[in-house]
Amino acid sequence: MAKRYANMALIYGIAAMVFGVFYREYTKFSGFTGRTNLSFMHTHYFLLGMFFFLFLMLAEKAFSFSGENTGKALVVYHLGLNITGLGFLMRGLTQVWNSGLSRGMDASISGISGIGHILMSAGMILLLLRIKKKAA
């Protein structure tokens, strides 16, 4: 299972780099000079993607916490992180395009990000509780 965590860390690290390059080049190509949520995708995928899975890899080596229900918590975490990323992407693109959003559309994008954060938090708590149980 530690190898699976290492592979996920690699995938999220690559995704973080891709999003960083996309942010830099897309805003430059569009002539956008202001602040945009596209920049947050890079850091979120590095920290909550790559570094979190590197942490899980080390925790697996130390405590062998993975079990039959770990996969469910991982799915919840992956969904949460990527739904959050989708929210950042949608918000960031509308900022670069300078499109005026209706109140409903603005709330929808915020809601998508909120759901992603809730799922990611739930998955993270479930995984940390498994580690705590094995560490005791």
C-alpha cells in the first residue's frame, strides 16, 4: 500500500506542476494581471495532494494502518480534493475572463468548492483516525 501512496503523491505532484504552468501561461496569454484563484490550484495539489500522500506513505511504513475500509476514505479524499480543484478552476477562469457572474452562479461555484472541502476533510479525518488507532 505504501507504493500506492507514493504513486498518488507522484500523480498529484505532476498535476500541481501542470496547474502551476497553466496558471502562469494562461494568464499571460490572456493579458490578465490581477489576482485569480487559478494560483491556488498549484499549492492545493502540492500540499493536499503530493505532501499528504507522502505523509500517508510514511505512516503506512511506520504503522501499517491500511485496511479494508481505507479505500473508502481514500475515495472520499480524492473526490474532495478534485472537486475543490474544479471549484478553483471554474472561479479562476471566470476571473480571467472577467465575466460577470449572477448571484446564483457565484453561489454555485462557492458551493462546489465547499462540498469539495467537506469531502476532503471527512476523508482526511477518517484516515487520521485509522493512523491514530494503529499508533496507539
